[in-house]
Amino acid sequence: MIGLVDALVRGLTGFLRALHPRNLAKMARLTPLYFPLAARSVRRRLLRNLLVGLALGSGIIVYLGLAASFHGTAANTSRRTEPLVLPADVLAFGIDLPDSQPVDSLKWVAPAGAFETFDRWQASTSLGTLWVVGLREGSRLWSGDGLPSFPLQGEVLVPATVAKAGKVALGDGVKVGEQARSGFAGATFRVAGFVEGPAAADALLGNAVVMRLDDLLALRSGGALPGSPLPAPNAVAVWERQPGDNDRLLGRVTDLFPRASVWWSDLPAARALAAAGGFLSPGRVILATVFVLAGLGVFNVMLLSLLQRKVQLGVVKALGAEDDEVFLLLLLEGVFMAAGGAVLGVLGGSFLVNFLDRASEVPLFLSGSDFIWALVLAVVSFYLAAWLPATLCRRASPIQLMAGRRLYVNPRSTCAQCGRCGGF
Amino acid sequence: MKPILRATALGRRFPAGEGVWALKKVDLEVAQGEFVLVAGPSGCGKTTLLNLLGGLDRPTRGDVELKGTAFSKLDESGLARIRRRELGFVFQFFNLLADLTAEENVSLPMRMIGLSKAEIALRTASLLEAVGMSYRAKHTPFELSGGEQQRVAVARSLANNPLIILADEPTGNLDSKNGLDIMELFRRFNQEKKQTFVVVSHDPGFAEYADRVVRMHDGVVTTIERKGG
Ligand SMILES: Nc1ncnc2c1ncn2[C@@H]1O[C@H](COP(=O)(O)OP(=O)(O)O)[C@@H](O)[C@H]1O
Ligand SMILES: [Mg+2]
């Protein structure tokens, strides 16, 4: 027990000593000698090292995937009412329901990152009662597959089936607005195309008149006037794709709908996570477990790879490499793997989240802090994986290593003589 | 002649605190250009002695001096520096670095002491030539026979132009033909380059190569025979 505490204390002081500018300078000087050796060693054990990188990488991937879905579910905790069953990555704008929620509870849409702006409103049109959807150009909802080109100002797209039933052709006018006793309030738009094919099956686009968001805002602004038959939105939510991106839009919305409460964007990921639970929420526990498992996996393989090379490392020492140099050599190998794993993990994780986000109705997204935490995972794993083996080797004497003896955390103390833990 | 290596009252106990004395009390001097053979039955302490002479291990008592520098005054880095600059090692199991080619194995000690690239290339080539391994320069140890590996190891031990080469049973893992070849190599470097050797072997047949044979038994030196003396 005392030996263990002793070893831990020595480990810590050793680590701090390694950070001394003199030692760092020494390491920097030696790197050109040992970097190629470490690179060679990693390349010679390519498969194994790929697997280590993969272990770390998949740890990060899973971490990022989980983090994204926690944000999503955090943002998704509030109830979702029927008319709001939409692809979850949309901006809700102009929600006007009988039991309208106070804006602060609009958690069903996930916050910042990947959001789109649109307006959806069931209007009276010259083709009957139809949803009206306002989109911005470049919207993610606008997949382009089987869709005509994006409508210009004053233009609409209509579902092919509706157009056929109502006998409208390209270039015809379609009235969109609200029918009231006092007459029709709204505007006339030119039909610029038909939604058909696979796009017609889209729950959102296949069933609505699609126009530019600006057009829809202009149309809806009548609802702000007293006595207008147009329903005024009482709640407006704007999500930003990029911070600052929507300032202009937001300004317009608040001008147009002064009575609507505006809830806009940028719910920080921290708030989303807070909504999912406290500091020790199940989510965090799972994340921590992923951290630890990935770290242990990497650690194990690194340790094994060291133990198989005891003799070689002993020879390097016998040839005159100083303890710190062997330490550096092993640390460098760890750096290679951690760097590879981190790149793999961040790329793979982003890809996975992107894919899952498209596939699922629950919004998934990553914030900058997720990536920072993922990199922390890489560094922690690297520390676990490379530092202990490197330390074991740094301290062992060349003949201990060359004889393939068991290594103890502290070879020159009672720790090694006790040996009950079995060493490494 | 003035000795370059001197061991005084050298003793080593395993384990350090309370164990048995593997080496009891050995005094030994090695002169520049000498070829010393350490012989004796297995377990008599030859390897223990050589490890102490090479600064690979610390004695329980006594001291080793190389060119006037006492090992006891040096820390681990100091010992490593001595090994790097002043000593060459040949091991029973060759112990080439498996990740490196023959050429790279030979050049490693030179890179450690910071010779220039051009110098390293030149010297590596001439050392491989001297041990007859030029044609295997780009091969890794796995692609070499035991005898070939040991030749490369000999070239490596010479790389840093050491004061002394310490060889522990260098022929112990070779057939007699290859073993004799290695001893011949040693003799050649000893005679042509005045390279100092301390070679451990339990093969009595190798006595003829040495200027001096140090016989050990049970942790002590029993006799020292001088050639022609
Ligand atoms: N690390 C060690 N721990 C305990 N005993 C050792 C150790 N190294 C050597 N010995 C003992 O010291 C004695 C001498 O060993 P060694 O020097 O290897 O003999 P030789 O090389 O002459 O065969 C042997 O009895 C051996 O068991
Ligand atoms: Mg031996």
C-alpha cells in the first residue's frame, strides 16, 4: 500500500519533472532522432496500431454520437403536438395553435447548429385548403431530388396531384391567403413548378404550396394588422444556422410581428445538456464509461506492445540511450496513435452524427464543446496508454529489460521487492 | 601498461539487500589493446561481472573506473553517456533492433552521439564491409541467419569507436563454425585496430585468442593466465 502511494507520488513528480523546460528542450532536441524510430515501430505494427487508433477513434465516435443524441433528446423532452410532427431540424415559425405553448417551452426543436428556417401555415388557396411552406434557398429541407428549381420571388411550387385536380398549368396564378367574410386576404403567386415523383411523398413538401420565406413573411405580415383575416402568429421561433446569420431575418420578424413572442436560436449545448439531467445524469455516466473503456482498450494494447518489446528497449538503453530518451520514444509512439485515433474519431463521429441526424426524427447535432471533449478523451487515453508504459520502461534498468523481467512501477523501492501485484 | 578499465573489490548481491553474493570480490584491470577472456562454469558470475564493467548494473560494493571516471560518481544518465561514447556491447542473443535494417542498426549508436549524416553513412558502410555484411545492409534481422546477425552486432558494437568492447557469450548461440568466425573477427579488430576486448565464454577452446584468460569460480577470480606467461 505504502509502495503504491509512493509510486503514485513519484509518478506525479516524475511527470512534473518531465515538464521542466530543460527536459522539454532535451526532448525537442532528441525528437529528430527518435521520431523516425517511433514512426518505424508504428508502421511495423501497422495492423495492431491501426486497431489501437480504431479503439480510440471508435471511442470518440461513440462519444460524439451519444453526445449528439443527448443534445437532441434534451431538446426533445417537451411534448410534441400533432401539427408539429415535422422533420425535427426545422425552424418553427408562426406557430398558431389553439393551445399555443409559451415560447419558452418550445424545446421540441433542437437548438443551434443545423437548423433551417421555414414557415408552415394552413391557408386558403385557389386550389383549396393547403399547407403553405416558406423556405430559404439552400435549406436542407430542399433536397433537390425530383424537385424543380427553387422558386423565385412571387413564385410557388404546387403538388402535381393538386395541380392536376385544380387544372393549373405552369405560369398560372394561384391565390394564397385567408378567406374571410370581408373577402379574400392574400396575394397571387405564379406557379413555377410541380412537386412530383419521390418528393411528392415528402410529408412536408408533397402536401403544400412551397414559396420563398421572404414571400411568406410578406404575406403573413397582414396578420399583424388589426381586423386582418390572416391569423397572426403569437409565437415566432428563429434558429440560426450560423450565429449571426439570421440577424436580418430576426429583425424583420420582430418588426412584422410585434405582438408575437420571439424565441430565437442558439440554445447553448450546455443548456440542452442541463435539460437532460444534472451533472451525474445517466447520459454523463455513459459518456464517462465510454471514455474509460476507450482509454483502457488503448492502454492495454500499448502496454502489451511494450511488454513484447522489453528486450529491444533494453538494448536501446544498453547502447547508451538515456532513460528520458526511451521515455520519449514510447511517448512519441503514443502521440502517433492518439493523433491518428483523434482524427479518425472526429471524422467518423461527425459522419455518424450527420448520418443519424438525417435518418432520425430526433434532432442530432454536435456543438464545439463536444469536439473539445472528444479531444480531451484522446489526450486522456493517450496519457493512460502511453505514459505508464513509458514510465515503466524509463525506470527499468537495461538488464532488467533485456532479461525480460517483470516491471514494477517503482523498481528501486519496496514496491519491486514485494512484487505481490505481479508487476507488468 | 596503464589500465583503462579497473574494477576494485567488486561485489554484487541478488537481490540487492539481503541476497546471496553472485560476485564476491573481484579485482580486475584491463589495459588498452588487450584481449581478455573471462571463462568459468555457468552461474559463476561472469555475466554479473560484465554487466558491472559495462555500467549496465550497479555493484553492491566496490567500484569500476573507466579512464579514471568512477561509475559510482555517475547518475543513470552519466552511465548511459559512458555506454554511448566509450563502450561497445555484443550479446549472446545478438539483440539487433528488429524494426531496423542491418545498416540502421549499425548507424544507431552513431546517431546517438550525433555524428553527421555523411560521416555515419561512410562509417556504416566501412563497418559492414569489415564484417563482411555489405550485401545484407538493407535486410532486417529476421532475414539474417544467426551468424549474420552476430556479424552485424559486432559492426554495431564498433560503431561509436569504443574504448572497450564487452561481449557476453557472443558465440553461445552459434554453431562452432560461425562461433569461430566471430572470434576471428574479434581477433582481427584486436590485432589490426588495437581494439580492446573483454569476452565472456565458457568455451575453453577460445583461450588461444586471448592475451589473458580470467578464470572464475563461484563469484571470485581463481586464476589469471597470461599468454606465453
Ligand atoms: N537478477 C538476478 N537475481 C537473482 N540472482 C541472479 C540474478 N542475476 C544473476 N543471478 C545469480 O547470480 C549467479 C551468477 O549469475 P551469472 O553472472 O549470470 O552467471 P554466468 O554468466 O557465469 O553463468 C547465478 O547463481 C545467478 O542465479
Ligand atoms: Mg552468463
